[in-house]
Amino acid sequence: MEAHRSYERFEQGHQVATGEAAHLGPHYGRNAAMAVALMAAFLAVAVFLSNEAVKEVITGETHRADASTQLESNRVKIDFAKGNAVLLRTLATGSAQRSAAVEAGRHESRVVRELGPIDADLEAEIRAHEHETDHANAQHVDYELGEVGLQVGIVLASVSIIARRRWLLGAGGAAASAGVVLLLVGLLV
């Protein structure tokens, strides 16, 4: 206990000698600690939003890949039907073969007619998922940069408590403010 009192006396003497006590005010440490806590709260929000944006990117890419696979499968079906019709028309010499070629042509037309609207819907779905994924990716970058600003702000504000330098707290506040702005840009854009 005596060592603690000696340290406090030394600190008080040092503050009086350097004029720090009057310069920083009696509640500087508490106020700076509250600023750090506020920055940490914003950082937690930024990390959460960043993780959610990554999940959206992954989910969007998965949905887009599924739709693209369906579209490709439909195109293969159409190509197969066309190829069969052309092959049967080419090889048809008798009346039975000609009727098979005609039937293959009808089948080709039916496949194209049935899959055409589905393919158009799939292409629109792919574009929509691509747009959603790009948006989530842009948000993720904003959130990540916001995290960096908040982390730098926390470090500078924490060091300002130890070093008792108000300018470090100001620099930390500026970095954290930039982080919050990037966080808001990610939310609003």
C-alpha cells in the first residue's frame, strides 16, 4: 500500500511540476476510457456487419452458380434435341425414317418452346444474384475499412490514456470517426 501512495505522490508532483493536471483536467482518463469503449462498441457492430456481408456474398454466389448450372443444362438439352433432329433429317431415306425425323423436329421445337422462357427467367435470376453479390461485396469492403479506422482509433485513444497526451486522443477520435463514416457508407449505399 505504501508503494502505491508513493507512486501517487510522485504522479501528483510530476503533474504539478509539468502543469499536466490543469491541462488535462481531473476526468481525462475516465473520458478517454469512455471514448475507447464507444469505439469498441462501433467496432463490434462493424465486425458483425462485415461477417454478414461475407455471408451474403457466399450465398449470392451459390444461388448464381445454381441458376447458371440449370441454364447450362437447359442449353445442353436444346443442343441435344437440335442435334438429333439434324441427324435424323440427314439419315432419313425411307418414309419411316422421315416420320422419325419430322417427330424429332417437333420434339426440338417443343423443347426450345418449353425451355426458352425458363432460360430467360434463369438469366434474369443470374443477373439479380450478381447485382446482390456485388453490392454485398462493396459493403464488406466498406465495413472492413471501417474496422481498420476504429481499431486505429482504439489504439491511439488507449495510448493517450497512458501517455496523457490529448493530441493522441484527438487523432484516435479522428480515425474512429473515419471508421464510423465508412460504416455508415456501407449501411446506406
